[in-house]
Amino acid sequence: MMDPPKHLTYVLAHPEAWRLFALLDQGRIDRYEQVRKALGMHPQAFLRLVDQLSGFDLVWLRGNGAAPRPRGGPVPIHVELSPRGRAMLEILQAMDRAVGKRRGELGVKATGLLTSPA
């Protein structure tokens, strides 16, 4: 039997990746620091998460050099789902719905794996 793709294994094992996808799908927050704070993650943990997901081409980081910023301030960085990331989100949403329907049989106390804490 072949091993599943590495990105699928990584995302399934990290609930914070699920929450990141769900948060980006809402479209209200996309600035790097705002996304990190909305997820309640430590800066280094968030950097590792985004680095892994961007390495798998599931999220994209884009700089907005045209945005107004303080003199010499940092360029605003935006995090967005790539088309591959959107496909992954659809898989995760289907899994979340399936777990919700079979919660009693699976012994799951709570569903809502795609619910962000914010």
C-alpha cells in the first residue's frame, strides 16, 4: 500500500491547520499577524504552520507593497488559501460533517473541528 501524500498526513494531524483553513475561508481576516492572533498561536508555532502549509502549496503568502505603512515599516503580508488549499478545505469540511452525523457511534464528545476560537 502506498503512503498518503505528505501534505494530507500533515494537515489531518494538525487541528490548527484545519482552523487556519476555516478562518481564511471566511475572508474577514487575511493579514499575517491578525490571523495568528485570531488563532491564538505563538508566533513561532504559527510560522512553522504557515511554512509547512506554504511548502505544500496549500496557502500563499503575499506582500502588499502598495499598502500605506509607516515610514520604513514592514510590508503588510497577507495569507490566503491556494486552489489546492481550497480543495483540502472541502475534504476537511466533508470529514467534519461525517463526524457530526456519526458522533454517537464514534464516541466523539464535540464536533466542530473547523471552528476557530475567534
